[in-house]
Amino acid sequence: SETFANGGVEKRYLAVVRGWPATAGTIDHALKREPDDAEWIDPRAQLLPQAAVTHWRRLASAELPIANERHPTTRIALLELQPETGRRHQIRRHLKHAAHPIIGDATYGKGALNRAFAAHTGCRRLLLHCAEMRFALPQEGGHMASIRAP
């Protein structure tokens, strides 16, 4: 947990998003702190925005025969994401801010698109996956460990 808190963990995520973002980029958008359900925060406290940076690279693009209010099809893209900081729901919030919400995101996404995607594909889940985490092992002299998920 100390390594996470000190920013010593490199994370790589995959996500399917609405639209076709640029081939690569960075979202540098400060986020207000979002406490979790078990944490009590004095309602009078000011939760100021904290620095938050996420890098992305588009790996693939597709067009689905799902009509929306403006177009007869829906564009989606597979992104590889690397958050530089670790704010609560950072990737989900950043992609919403960039107008490319994650498919299946009930909190920050588009409800109508999520329902249409689920009806078309049978997939009713958030399409965000932590593919890899890398961190130094202090007891191993600082050698990097990598955990990869299939």
C-alpha cells in the first residue's frame, strides 16, 4: 500500500469507449477527491481538485450497427490507458471529461448507449480491465515485478 501511495506502481488498462479519440494523447484534468462509502468527510470540508493525468493510445476502432439520436451507427474504440496519478475513478472520470465514456459505465457513461450495446452484444458490464501492474520489490533489491492479467 505504501508503494501505491507513493506512486510507485505503473498500471496499464484496456477500455472500450464511445467514439474514435485521437490515436494517442494525454488527459491532464484535475479531479475533486471522491471519498469512498466507508469514509466520513466533514460536509463543511472543501475537497479541492487534485492533479490527475492519464495517457492513452488507441489500439483499434470499430463501428457497430447501433443507431443513436444523431447517427445510424455507433463508433467505439479500444484504448490502452496509463494513469500517472491514482485518483478515485480517474480513468472513468477522465474519459467522460474527454467525451469518450467507457461502454458499460453506469455512473459516468451514457445509459442509452450502455443498454443498446448490451442488447446488441449481450455484454452488460463495464468494459475496463487492468491488464498489467509493475512495481519495485524492496526485498529483492528494487527489481521490478510485473503482474499481468489475461
